[in-house]
Amino acid sequence: MQLRQRIERYFEFEALGTNWRTEILAGATTFMTMAYIIFVNPSILHEAGMPFAAVVAATCLSSAAGSLLMGAFARYPIALAPGMGLNAYFTYVVVKQMGVSWQAALGAVFLSGLAFAALTLAGVIRKVVASIPTELYAAIAAGIGLFIALIGFRNAGIIAASPTTAVTLGNLRQPETLLALGGLLLMAALMARGVRAAMLLGILITTAVGVLLGLVEWRPQAYRMADITATSFRLDLPSTFHLGFVEIVFVFFFVDVFDNVGTLVAVGKKAGLFHQAQEIPRIDRILLSDAVASTLGSLAGTSTVVSYIESAAGVVAGGRSGVTAIVAGLLFLAALFVAPLLGAIPAAATAPALIVVGCLMMSHLAEIDWSEPVVAVSAFLTMTAIPLTFSIANGLAFGFTAYTLLRLLRGEWQKVSWLMYVLAALFLARFWYLGEGG
């Protein structure tokens, strides 16, 4: 009993008005709302040439480690897992477009995690967080949402490449596309009825229907420890240093920072844990938890680990302390021994989840003051440049540079932090560098 009371005091149960039953249920709710990542993340990284079963294991391990660390060390009800958007950048931009091996890409994730940890300990990230307008956080999230949805539409066959208009409507009579559309409708219907595990159930049911219709080649595999080792500790740091790695590391690092902060602000405010983004208790612990989780994730064999906005579902269910995140972490650990038995999930089942996640991320648009020209133009450039240039880095560069220059041209230079001027200068230098390279 004394140990239990000590644990309750450590997690501030009384001050937060919570209890064990509420925290456990909240943790289970958070897990169910984000468990789709166990299938979606390996499906995306598999396209980069990574072994599916190994990435399933790496996803479970990194999600468990990150969530346990966030809950026990930072004491926040926020669960972590490999980030949607960053896994797409990893596969479709770094590996497929730039021709980087997945081993070298993992090295970039590892270095970005170390940079995140070092700058957090130095207090730099805290200052950067306080200097950037909240509207641009929202624009980044929305832009990544559009990027994810674009990939989902493409993987589903709903849109296709066109030599005249860039993209066009795909062949909706294709059986796989019809299956994906059915999965999208199913997920949306489950969400409309308030089913917490809508995406997870949608993926599983769509896969089952595909198997029954003969559209999916089902090859269940026995779970072996060798599956885990296929990606663990396979990062190739020497190759990373020879690939012009600065830009790649910068994107992983930068998006990880803002993804984490955006989720932190959204979930923390909903839970009533703080009132202003500039006054977040234990912010260094939160940031350090995320940084360490990304580093561990790269060692296990997955892309950048981030805080998940789905944690808000657990908060709505009553979660207020780090125990919520710990429960979610333990469930991810348990999933490690079950998920590999399920085998590969087809694109027709995961593509709808990408579209739905992209849809959910559009909620951030409500945080932008569209009546303010400086904010509106900067946010619009950020969110549209990400999917249209197929690059998160380009979206960040356009938006941040536009915000700084427009404030300066309107004579409001004093409203911009010196750190924003530094970031704008770096982005302008990057544009010049890319122009020279082209």
C-alpha cells in the first residue's frame, strides 16, 4: 500500500483528480486509437525495401519505449510512435526520390535524435519553441496531413499520374481501388459512430474482405526473433555522412520538434495541464523523451518517433497523468508478440487510413487567423508547398521565410524573434544551394 501511495504521489493523482481505473482505461483508449501504426508504418517503410516483419517489431518496440519514457520520466499522458508524415518522407523522398539506402536513412534519423537531445539539454529547443508563432505549428500539421492524404489517394489508385495535368482521377473500376474506397467508407462510418478503434478495425476488416475476394495474397508468417534483427542496428552512419546528410537530418530533426510541440500543446491544453505554450511544466523532459525515443527507434529499425495527437482520445477518456502513456506503452510491448503473426497488410487497406489521418490533421486549420494577411499567406505557403513539392522541407522553408519577410516589409521587425531571422536566413541559403545544384 505504501508503494502504491508513493506512485500516486509521484504521478500527482490527487492534484490531477484521477485514479488507477481512469488512467488504465485512458491508456487503453489511446492505444486503440493509434494502434493502426503497427500496420501502416511497416507498410510504408516496406516500400523503402525494409523487411515488413522486422519493421512491425521495431514499431512496437520504439512505441513502447517512447511511451514508457514519456509517462515515467516526463509524466505526461502522451503516447509516442513512429510519425506519420516522417515515415512517408523517409520512404518516398529520402529513399525513393533521393536514392538513399534505408540503412543510411536510419543513420540520418539517429543523428537527428542526437541533435534533438543535445539542443534540448542546451536549452535551445525551449527558446525556439517560444519564438515561433503558433499559427505556423498548425500550418505544418495541416501540410503534413495533405501530404499523407496525397500518398493515400495514390496508393489506393484513386488518383494517378498524368503527363498533362500532373495528376488525374484513377480507374475507379479496379478491384483494389474499389476495396480501398470501401475501406475508407467503413473507417469513416466507424468514426462517425464514435468507435475508438475505427482505423484499426477498418484496416483489419478491409484486409479480411480482400482475402475473401482473392485480392490479397495472404501469407501468414511465424514469429521469429530473427525478424527483429533484420533492421535492428543496421543503420549506416558512414554512408549517411557522404550523402549531403545535412538537409535530410535537418528535416527529420525540425519536423520532429514541431510535431512533438504541436501535439504537446494540443493534448496538454485539452487536459488542463497548462494554459500557455510558453509555460509548459517539465518541457525539457518532454522534449528529451521524444529525442531519446527517436534515437532508440533508429537503432531498432524505424523512422522518427513522435508524440501522437491520438493521445487526446485518452485525455477525453479521463487520462491526466503519465500512467496513461505507460499503459499505452505496455500494450505496444504486448503487441510485439502478436502483430508479426498477422502478416503483411495490403495497400488497399492502409491507404484509407492515410486518407483518414490526413483528414484528422486538417483540424489544425481552425487555429489559423485567416483574416491576418501575414499569417494567412505564410500558413498557406507552408501547408500547400509540402504536398505540391512532395517535400516537408520545402513547405517549412516557404512558410517560415514568408512570415519573417512579410513582418519585416510591414515594418514589424520587432515582432519577429531573432531566432526566426536565423531560420529564415538558413532557408534562403538552402534555396540558393538547391538552385545552384539544379
